[in-house]
Amino acid sequence: MSLPLLKPVVTAADRVLQELLQDIVNGVIAPGSKISEPELAKRFDLSRAPLREALARLERCHLLERTPNAGSRVVKLSTENLLSLYQLREELEGLACRLAATQMNDAEIREMQELLDQHLSSQRVREGESYYQEAGDLDFHYRIILGSKNPYLINILTDELYHLMRMYRVQLGMNGPRVSRAFDEHKAIINAIANRDGELADLLMRRHIAASRRNIETKLRTQI
Amino acid sequence: MSLPLLKPVVTAADRVLQELLQDIVNGVIAPGSKISEPELAKRFDLSRAPLREALARLERCHLLERTPNAGSRVVKLSTENLLSLYQLREELEGLACRLAATQMNDAEIREMQELLDQHLSSQRVREGESYYQEAGDLDFHYRIILGSKNPYLINILTDELYHLMRMYRVQLGMNGPRVSRAFDEHKAIINAIANRDGELADLLMRRHIAASRRNIETKLRTQI
DNA sequence: TTTAGTCTGATTGTCGACAATCCTGCCTTT
DNA sequence: AAAGGCAGGATTGTCGACAATCAGACTAAA
């Protein structure tokens, strides 16, 4: 269940980035709250230089908003932005599917099919255990994105939009059902890719994401 | 002919960012060459802190590649990457058109139509003067992107991919013809948006960008 | 009472120096 | 002669302090 989404951690800025990322995505640092550089520097016991480096990268992920001479704030979640995010995702992941249908080799496709079967069985065993389901879904999307072999597309989806989407899912409590549905949809998408039918894979992925969007939208309507 | 693509310049990091951006896009700093932080700091007469801030932003634009403890290099131009870039652009600007067709208000659309007429007449006067043509094209695309009203889409196209595309255009000498063609295509796209026909605007924009890609591809084949 | 201005405190931006890491060339060893 | 290890030098990452800027409270005038 390896999600190599995390960049290599070698520098101090990398470490504090990981911690901040987790805290923001999980809502430990509340949306809309102000970021105090001196305070965080003290908390992580390092100077402001690597901290600022980390903040810059968080801004790149749309998790922070920085204004010159005024500091950083954690982004606020809104229905409008969620909609904008999903509009983009439908388009980009659809494109990823179309490209993956021609760019992935047979071994990669077979590996994904096996992976999906694994997820299915493990999911049946641990009914309702949402972590694995979540990780499985992420892994599925992640592999298709990589399969597109388009470096800019990969960068946008896995580096710049991914964590913001996670933030929405986590903070709106998206552990819920829609499990078996999602598995079937994943299976259909992989089959289309295995048949080298990029058009169909594109269409199915758009529907899959649209369904996910509607799911999260209803959740959002009842919560906020 | 205002292209408000440049963020407000208030800090020292902003200034050096602008200079570096220009030098990299124009090839003054050669593609593939290594960036020396001490050297640049001396050249711009400031410390390494704001310089590193600028480098981080250039990395975000895909103009630099940084590896931990090894420094930064200017990206190299390649046919594969150019293709990947245009694949993304077709998809994203197509989406921008579809959204703009419903999101732009009548005043914004009328303004764009007038702007296009201005460009056409000024272009007829200054035949072959490529700067205005270039600026006109950029302005056209820019306004449609903004018209989508999707903040993430806007950020990706105007902040993260825009300068890299400029780099390809400049360094491959894309001043050339394809002027009148482009104007007609622009006109058709705006008309589709004015008719609130997002599907058509999407299609036309994809074709427009595909034509531009083929144009730049032949240029690239003869040059490299 | 409202508004404009000022002053203070805190925060961000920048600086120069130190520590840690990596690359290069040379030397040793097989 | 080739491969591996070992300094030496240079570069990047990090630190603590200073300067510039901003937010908010307070005062004073209309």
C-alpha cells in the first residue's frame, strides 16, 4: 500500500513541511487562522529560514495564502472553491486516463488490476475500516496520474491540488459509504485502459469524479 | 495593452524574481546552466535570503529544477516537454472557454470584442511588428482564462505554465506568421462565447492551440 | 461623536556568518 | 591500469540579529 506521494525528506524544511501539512490537512491548525512565524519556529525548535521555505511550499499547494508584509493564513474551505477544484480534477484526471491508455505498459496495467483485487478482498475483510479504502482510492488515482507520463500534469495533480483535496475530504469527514460503487468504477476504468480505450477511460473517470463530487457536496450541504 | 500578469513588486525578492524571470525566458541565462547563489547574490547586490525566495518561485514555474544540497539548474527545452505542455494547455484552456461562456458577463465579452478589433487594426498598420501581435495573443488568452472565474485554473495557467510557454516561444523565435489565421480564430472563439456556446468555444480553442502547437513543432524540427 | 493622525508593539523581510553536505581531484590499493 | 577511498574546496542549509513595514490603540482636533 505504498503511496510514494511524499518527497524525500532530507532537510529541516522538509520535516517541518510534513508536520505542518499534516496539521493543516487534519484541521489541527484551523482554517482561516493566522500563521505566526516566530511561534511556529519556537514550536518546531528551528530558525525562521527553513520555516519560511516550508510556508512557501504550502502556499504552492493552495493551503496557505501569503500577503507581502502581512504574513500567512490557512485557507478557508468553501463550496465555491470545492466546486472549482472538482471542475479541474474532472478535466485533468480525465486527460490522465486518456494519456494513460496509450502510455502505460502492460506490466503497469496488470499491476494495477492485481492491486485493485487486493483492495477489494482486504476491504471485504475489514468492513467499514475507512483508512484502507481511502488509501486504496488515492493509490488508484495516483497510479493513473503517473501513467499519463506527462510531468506537468503529474506535478499539478500530485503536488499542487492533492493535499487540498485531502483537506476537504478529511475535514468534511469523507470516510462514508460509496465504497463498493467506487470499486466497481475503478474496475471499469482500468478495464478501459487495459483495452487501450482512452476515450472511454476518460469518460468513466469524469463520471467517477463527478459522483464523488456530488457525494461530498451533499455532505457539505448538511454540515455547513 | 495592459497585461496585468505581473504580481505587485514590493519586496526585494520580487525585484530579483522579475529580473531572473526575464533573463531565463529570454535565454540570457542559458537553458541547462547551473545557478550559483553566491554569484547571483553579488550580481543583484543583495543577500541570499531573498534570492532563494525568488529561486523557489522560479521552480514553481518549472523554469528551475532544484535538488537538495545540489542547487538549481535552468530547465532544458525538449520536444517531449513541449508536447506535454501543449497537451495540458489544450485541455485547460478548453475548459477555460467552456467556463467563460457561462461565467463572463456581457460587459467583459464586449470589451474583449472591442479589444480584438483594436488589435486587428493596429496590426494592419504595423505589419510584421511582432511585439504587438504577441502581446495581443497573450492578452486574448489571458482574459479568457480570467473569465473562467476558476481560481485554481487561473493560477495554473497564468502563474505556473505561462512563463514556461513564453520561454519556448521566445527561444524558438516564434514571432513568425500565423497572424491573420490567429486573429480569425480568436474572433470565432469570442463569438462562440458571446453566444454562450461553451462547447463550441472549447472545441475552437483546442483547435487554435493545436494549430499553434503544430506551428511551433515544425519550427522546432528545423532548428534543433 | 467622529475622524484623522501618531505612536507603539509586533511581524515580516533582509542580512552576514556558521554548519552541514556535496563535488572534484588526487592518492592509495589491488 | 582501474577502482575505491580520502582530503580540499566550494556550495547549500541554517542560524540569530537587524531593518522595514504593518496592525491597533490612543490622542487630539473638527
